[in-house]
Amino acid sequence: MSVQSTLEQKITEALHPMHLDVVNESHTHNVPAGSESHFKVTVVAQEFEGKMLVARHRILNELLANELAGAIHALSLHTMTPAEWEEKGGIVPTSPPCRGGSKARTS
């Protein structure tokens, strides 16, 4: 199973999100083709109601501890309640471009 599929499955089973988007952004970084090491995850779940942002992130970090200890190098989290998702119009920030590790850059 791919890392992306594993993330999707674990989050879905644990949080039953109203909306889940797991995007493999590895191709925008200096990694081998086909890598699964950089992800942007958007989770909209009732489970986040009444929880501060850090508590929401802890839930996901604990849930994905094995992947974070191995395959995942970077994980961008966007965690919202259904009301917050609606308020934002279903839009999450665009990831900034990778600023490091470019093979094209010379010293």
C-alpha cells in the first residue's frame, strides 16, 4: 500500500472526516521520482470541535507516528471543524515552493 493510501485509510478510520484531502507534494522537492515523503493533509472533522490547533495536530501526529518516524519527511496539516471549513469556503492555503536542496543550485 502506498504511503498516501495508508494516510488516507488511517485518518478515515480514526476520524471519519467530512472532508479529507491527502496530497503528495514530493514532486515539488528534491527527492527521487515517485517518492512519497512530503504531504499536505486537509482534514475536516467533527472530532476537532472545541480543540485548539495544537491538540488537533497532536491527534494526527499520534495517529501517523509510524509514518512520521519513517517514510514521511514533511507533513503540512490543515485541520478544521465543519463550520470552519464552510467559513473558509473550502479553501486551504497553497503550499509555498520548496526553497532548499535544489540540484540546480550550485555553491
